Amino acid sequence: MKKTIAAGVVAALLSGVAPASAATQIDFWHAFTGRLAELLDEQVAKFNASQSEYTVVATAKGNYSEALNAGIAAFRAGQQPDILQVFEVGTATMMAAKGAVKPVYEVMKESGLPFDQSAYLAAVAGYYTTTDGQMLSLPYNSSTPVLYVNKDALKAAGLDPEMDLSTWEQVGTALDALKESGSKCPLTTAWQSWIQLENLSAYHNVPFASQENGFAGLDTELEFNGPVQTKHIETLGQWAKDGKFIYSGRRNEGGAPFRAGECALFTESSAGYAGVKKEATFDFAIRPLPYWSDVEGAPQNTIIGGASLWVMEGQTPEEYKGVAAFFNFLSSAEIQAKWHQDTGYLPITMAAYEATKASGFYDENPGTDIAIIQMTGKAPTPNSKGIRLGNFDQVRGVIDEELEGVWNGSKSAKDALDTAVTRGNELLRRFEQASR
């Protein structure tokens, strides 16, 4: 699918004047909206202005699930983009899509451009590499969950705005005071499966699924109905009943009421920083994700969310050269440091992290380094290096449905998690059979 378009090329041909060499168009489909989409467009514009050989065209394709589905449909129709942004949940699906993707390490090698995989943060890049360390996709926007705190709301409830909220027990104490003071939204969350089950499991070093959460094989079974997970969901269910935890939706619907000052505490992606920084009119802080103090070894480390950039098969050599040049641009220390500082996403290279640290950004913006500390503070275990499961977007849908039964009081935590495991395992078996 060669896409070379030059302004005025038709007029030039008609006039008999040889047209200028056309830039090769690189189609980039993504799932960003709002402030993140604005920042992505800034990056694309800067790359396009930096050279004349390639023009990257970024197109929003809905939310993460919709973008993945659009990419799959486009490939089947032979109209796939050069680059497709896929959330981490879709990693196993993309790895199993034989003939649909071209690994990043191959794209970079064939381009002849310098490419050093050791320059990327291991905790981030490792999720998107093969067992022998070859990078499959570029870890463009990687995040991890943190706790956002409305310090003004704590103060209004008679609490110390700097109070320690490291543990869920301490969060519970704060919620009691917030509720008693009349708060309508003491606590809410975004991405409930990712934060309240997937990261909860990793942070407490308990399995979410067998076979090292899917990294060691396709014959994996879900295990997120253990004692730690059940206790946590049971507690949140009681808080929901008491009006201390307000369920806002399956994705990041909780962001709007928090940014508007309606909620006091909010568990959300570190990338929520871009929106909070832009919209919040109250004094806010970023704190580590809470953990249960009675779980031995906790906290371990959190795991990544966000997405990576996959290169689609079926493109021309010139397009692949353009993709490689764009990926080199995105990975540069200057671009990555600014992206990290503007969005709250993790810097994907050590150079970007060091540049941000040297600039004094972390000192001037306390809490913006928490995501990195949570991810890299301890060496990951088989339970905490990430989750790589097939049909995982559908599995998350099952989890969401069952958790909603807990929040509305129609199901116990144990029943909901047991049912989610049973239903989810059926989806895993279908993926396993289809991948043989």
C-alpha cells in the first residue's frame, strides 16, 4: 500500500513541470482522546517538520478495544495502517496474529538505523519482547496505577492533607472521616480490573493466572479468586454499600468527577496526570497505590498498562523505513522526557528518565516519579512481571460484569470472583484452541 501524495502534483504534471519528490505517508491509528490526543498530535507535527521524506498521519479510532478491532478488520480487508496502537491487554492477541504484524526488531534492523534495545527500561520493554529478548512492539505509552489525592477534600474532612495513605487500612480510616464529613464521593476508581485485581495481585505477589500469568504458556488458568483478591473486593463491596466507594464505570469515567473536585481519592493510571494537571482547580497529590499491610512481602511491584505500537505487515520497504525513523524519533531522550513529564506515562528509556531527573522535574512536581519507583523498586517475580493472556479484553469484560454485581450488592465477592474465573477460563480455552 504505497501512499505518496504531493500537494500540487496533478497541476505540476499538467503544466509539464516535474513534481517534487512526494513524502511517503505513514498511517498511524491510535486510541487517544482529549489532552493525550493533543500531545500525540504535537509529537507527530514535530516529526513531520523535522524531515521531508515521510509524513505521519495520526488517526483516532475510538477507545482501545475499538482501535484493536478496527486494526484487525482493516488487515482482513487489506487496508491496514502502518502503525497500530494496541493496549497491553491485546498483546497476546497480536503475538498470535501470524502474518499480521512485523516485529519492531526486524523493522529497525532492516532500516539500518541505530537501535539499542538495552537503552529501554527493562521493566517496560520486557512486556513486549520475546523470551529471547527481541522487541515485538514499541512500548510507546506505558503507565501504572497510582493514587490521586484531593488534598483540599481531606482538609475539609478534618484530615491532615499529608496523611499517610500507603495502606488500604489507612485509606479506610480516611474514608470514614470523609463520609462522616458529608463527602458524596470519598473514593472512586478507573479501570477496575486492571487496578483492583490485576495490579492488586502483582503488588501482593499472588498469581492472577497460572503459567506465570500466561507468559509461560497458553494452557493457563485464572487464579484471581484467592484470599487476597477476595478480601480486597469484599472490602470495596462493603465500602460501596456504605457510600465510601463510588463506582463510576468500567474505563476511566471516574476521572471527570475527580478532576471536577467531587471525589477525594481516585485510583487511576499514572497517565491520568495530564488531565488532572490541566483541569484540577484544587490542590492535589500523587501517592503510591495502597497495599494490604497484612500480606507478607507487600508491596512487590505494580505492572504496566497503556499500549504499545505494532507495525503491520503488507507495507512497502519505504514505509517501513519511515516507521523506523518515526520510532527512533519517539524514543529519543528529548521527546521521551517531554512525553513523560507532560502525560505521566513512564519514560521508555533510561536516558529520558535521567534527563527528567537532572532537570529537577521530580523535585518541582512531587509524586511524578512514583510510577517508576513502583515498577522498578523490586525485581519482578513470576506473579508480578505482567499478564499475557489471550482473549483478555473479553476476560476483562467478564470481570467487569461480575464486579458490578458486588458493587450493587447482588453478589458476594467470592461468588463473583469464582464465576469470573470459570467464565474467563472458557475464553482462555477458546484462545488456546484457536492458536494451535
